[in-house]
Amino acid sequence: MFFILSPGVDPLKDVEKHGKKLGYTFDNKNFHNVSLGQGQEVIAEQALDLAAKNGHWVILQNIHLVARWLGTLEKLLEQHAQGSHENFRVFVSAEPSSTPEGHIIPQGILENSIKITNEAPTGMLANLHKALDNFTQDTLEMCARENEFKSILFALCYFHAVVAERRKFGPQGWNRSYPFNTGDLTISINVLYNYLEANPKVPFDDLRYLFGEIMYGGHITDDWDRRLCRTYLEEYIKPEMMEGELYLAPGFPLPGNMDYNSYHEYIDDTLPAESPYLYGLHPNAEIGFLTQTSEKLFRTVLEMQPRDGGAGEGSGTTREEKVRALLEEIMEKLPEEFNMAELLGKAEERTPYQVVALQECERMNLLTQEIRRSLRELNLGLKGELTMTSDMENLQNAVFLDMVPDGWTKRAYPSISGLALWFTDLLARIKELEAWSADFVLPSVVWLAGFFNPQSFLTAIMQAMARRNEWPLDRMCLQCDVTKKNREDFSVPPREGAYVHGLYMEGARWDTQTGMIVDARLKELTPTMPVIFIRAIPVDKQENRNVYQCPVYKTRQRGPTYVWTFNLKTKENPSKWTLAGVALLLQI
């Protein structure tokens, strides 16, 4: 039997349970469990030989960790298929790989086994029931402080279901994907029990810290995800729980003191229909997530198309002709490289802004050189003047499928566009740089997304200010004032700092009238921000009240594309925007 693992699921428990019924246990010495990795292969081979002879059970866990040994395992299983004891059973588990190169499990093992996977439940209702299923009526009665214990236990079950299911919203849910599992929940309940027994008052802060930073937070590697996890716990576990004034979601109050079965009934009767509101997200989050799912599906179908033959016999254009036409078009539109010697001569002062412009021109040259080189090479290959290499094949496939070739991506900036849009965007960036490097005067409004490295420009704003006022750089920060105007309304740069444009907000929108973050409009997924005035100020002059610390990312992938944090004004509690996954994006 082959278990295909999914996040947070452990088949060992189920196999053990079933073995116990049939008399196969560790104590009876007829059940062998081997976790593979770190030289366990020999032990696994011995267990298989012994079990085949005497009719035992063997479970081999995580076989994907021992790629080199899998051939041996395949042969062993084939040998034991003949003439071994009739009660001999082998259970195998492995994680599926996300890339085709990672598929290392030999065909023989897969073909000869029954394959099982346990998909995690989907939707809040199923997840909440499943979280509660880890406990019993006895659990609910074990603590002397029944009210507090039951309230926090139920809130933790809701929290567990939310953090697990929020994954489906992609980067707007979590910057990275984490394997939260039932162990996190059950251990948290044990901690809760111990703390309530030991303290006269409920130590809310300690509990939140233990759950959010250690039990669940132990998985988390991104600071913004840590903030999100902490904010959920601050909303769900606080003194107001005891007064019955706490809502876990709109329309879903925290239930009072009930018995185990009544909690399950309460969930069925009271939980609102599945929607992003249950997670603190805006309904738009669902549109984004469904769009991405369907795009992924179509992309996969497209990549599975047969590679040879014409695109329909009647049309007469072959794959190669199509690629050649696109190739010529790109070569024709690609501008000349920047003449670095000339630019270095012009920028004699080397102000922070000039340094940024020079660095950007240099990086742009590296990218356009590679585009030119690889396309010329492919062109000769298509004409038959050069032998086609695997790199040229890959480039041809990418151009045909409207994908940005790997060799270009390595030298470029993060982007999730297809090739056609990506190239249009590239030309716009070059044009912006040409205008700026013509006289090295700061543009009246700077297109922040047009940089390879937007951080360097934002840092330059602080450096310029620090030089002018002789302030230490580490005692400064950026102040962001969102103006009421658009790019066309500015003809000169500000006296200090810079005006920037080209930002979009995801998860909410900016209201120009009140100058605040407000709820997004339905179906407007990423509304444009007005021009933002950015200047440097001393850290102690920073306004921290009524602001939401909003992360800025380069693309919708978020995570590693983080650029900076902008403090934006809000009338509502900032926690609302944290749970809604509100961020500014430089490209959509």
C-alpha cells in the first residue's frame, strides 16, 4: 500500500490502529516501522526480509528521501512477491513532488501498490468539525476552570481551521505555505490545561505567545505571516471571551458552555456559508484565488500539447515560423544598450539618485545583452547554421508558449507576466531610464515599479536627506503621504524626497476623499493608488497612531518580493487590514 502524503496528515497512526485490531503491534514484534533517511536503508532491508519470512507488517516512511536506494527497494519487493508468507504486508509513504524532475519513485513500486491519499477537508465547516474531532467529552471535562477552558479550546479549534484553510487563498492568504498539523492543536490544548491549572488568573498574553510564536509560529519563516498569526490570536483569545461578546467571524459568536455533541451541532446550525469573510478576508480574495487556479489549469493543459507537427494542417504556419516571426519582432524593437562610459562622464557628482540610475542602466544592459545573444543564436539554429542545443530548444518552447525564458528571468526582475506583456513592460522601463539618464535630473514623478531594485531608490531618498541635514542614516525612516492627484498633475519634482506612482492596493482600497484605507469595492481586485509623496524624516517624528503598517511587494507572489513598509492612515483597527492581507503591489 502506497500512501501519498498531504500536508498535516500522518498515515502511521491509522496503520497502527488497524494493526492493533488484527494483532500486529510493536510489542508483539510483528510490526516494523522504519523512517527513511540517514542510513536507515539497511534496517529497512532487514525488516523486509524478516517480515517476508514470518508474515509481519512493515511500514517504510518518507521513501522520497532516499532516491539512490529506491531501485534496490523495487527489486526487493519483486523478489518477495514470490514465495513469501501470505500475511506479509508492506506500507510505504512518500511526499508528492511539485516538479516533474522530482518524480523519483520507480514505476514498479507504483504499479504494484494500492495508492491512497488523504486529502485535507476543504471549507471552514469541514475543517472546524475535524479540529473538534481531535477531542472528546472527557477532554472538555478535564479542567477545573470549565468556562475558560472550553471557550479557549473552541476558539483554538476555529483558529486552527482558519490558518489551515487560509492556504487556499495563495499569497494573499499566507506569504509562504506552512504544514500546520493536528499536533499543533492538541499540544496547544495541553499547554492551555497546564497554564489554567497553575494560574489564578487566565494568562492571556502568555497563552497567545506560546500558541502564536512557538506551537504554530514554530513553522512560520516570514515576519508578515508571523504578524498575521499573532493578530488572529489577539482577535480570538482575549478577556472579552468570558463576557460572551466575542465574534469569531461576522455572524458567528463564540458559543457558551456546552457539551461535546452540542458544539458540533452549534457549528452546523450557526456557522455562516463558506466565504472569505470567515477568514477576515474580502470577497475579492476568492475571485483572485479562483482566477489563479483556472490559469494554472489552462497553463498545464497548454504545456501538455504535443510538441511536433503544424498548428493545424490548413493554416500552413509551423511552430518554427511562428517562433521566427516573434524573434524578429523582439530583435527589431529592442533598443540599443546604454553607453556606460558616456553616462559615467555625465554623472560627475555621483549623488545618491545618480548612483541608482547608473546601477539600473548597468543591470538593464546585462539583460538586453543576454536577450540579444540568445535570440541571435536561436535564429542561426532555426536556419540550420548552428546545431540546436537544449538551451536553444528551451528558448524556442518558451517563446512559443508565451513564457519568459529562464536565461532572461535570471537577469531580470521578478514578474509573473507572459512573454508579450513582459516585453512591453521591459520597453517601458528602458524608456523611463533613457529619459532619466539623458540629464540625470530626477523625474517629476518616479515610476517605482520600473526599477530592478526599488529598495535602492527608496534608500537614496534617505541618503540624500541625510547628506543635506547631516543626520545619521540609521535614525531615519520614510514618511509616505498619499496625494490626491495622478501622475499627469505634476510637472516638477518636490524640493526634497520624491513623488512615486505605479502602486496598486490588494485586499482594500485607498479613499482619496478621507485619505484613509477603506473596504475594497466588489470585483475591483487591485485598485490604483494616487501619487505618493515619499520623504525622509527622523524616526522619532514618525506617526504610529491610527496607521496600518502596509508591506510593499514587487508582484502578487509576495513573500520574497518584499520591498518596504509604508505606514498608511486608517480609521479602523489596523488588525482588520492585517487579516484581510492588505498590501501594496508594484505590478499586477
